[in-house]
Amino acid sequence: MKHDILIAGVGGQGILTIATILGRAAVREGLHLKQCEVHGMAQRGGAVYSHMRLSSGAIWSDMIPCGGADMLIAMEPMEALRYAAWLAPEGWLIANEEPVVNIPDYPEPERVHAEIRARPRHVLFNATELATKAGASRAANVALLGAASYFMQMPAAAFEQAIADQFASKGDKVVGANLAVFKAARELAESRAAK
């Protein structure tokens, strides 16, 4: 089993939280993992991405080769396009459709969405809206992880325990809300994959 996952977005969107939860779930399942990350301008709005390599066997490098990612999880649609070249031809693109307009010439969101939809294996949805409806408005990152988890060879329970561990210090209400977001997004991905 192998999953090479690139997680991308802008500072403050929870990219590193996704990476941490993924890492915890992988360790729980006895997998090997390597991770590297780039913090961009190290501030809100700067580019942030993380390479996560999970495998049942040894992993020699923490960097995913361009064109070799099994999955791209993008917190923002332009970031999905920026890193799309990293995806393998059969890779999954999981993206939030809500843009972060942090440049003056940001393209029309519908044009960006159309380019994402042109990819054969994608799940594009409003993760922010889903998270808000499920009771955790700041958990769009967990929503994207929930959708992505459906396409990974790890049980949902491993992710759920990792989410509970990640947010335990914030109390049962926060843990419960994040678990609800995760489950709702996983169900959404399952329904989209069935089409």
C-alpha cells in the first residue's frame, strides 16, 4: 500500500493540521511515513504545501516526484491548479471550491472550477459551507480530509481517532463537531464517486 499525497493552500487554512491528522492515522495503522512542508511567506495568505508519503514499506524520500502524487488535497481552487502537475494521471484531486482572493488579478472562480472539473478524478465542493452546516465553520480542512479519506486504503476509524486526538485539548464539543464534518464529507465523496 502506498499513498503519495500533496496538500496545498494558503497560510491559515489548516494544511499542517491535515498533515498531522494524516500522520497520526498512518502511524495508528502501522504505516511508514515521511513528510516535508513549505510555509511560503510564513504568514496568513502565503502559499503552504505539504508532501505526505505513506506506505506499508520503506520510504526513501520525503519529496513526491512531479507527476507522481496519488492525491492532491487543495484548500483553495487556484492552489489546486498550481499543483495539478504533481498529480499522477490516475490521481485524485480533492478541492475546496471557495476561493481565497489574495491577488488583484484572481481569475473568475467559475473558470478555475471548470478546469478542475475537466480532470477525470476529482471531488470539488464547498468545504467551508459543508463544515459550517455540520457545526464547525473553521473545519473546511477536516472536510477536505474527510472527502479524501474515502479514496485511501485506511479505515475511517483510524482518521476518526486521529481527529479526536488532534482536537482533544479543545474539548468534546470541538471533537464532535470535527468528527461530524469528517463523516459528512466522506459521505459526499462516496456519493460523488458512485456517479
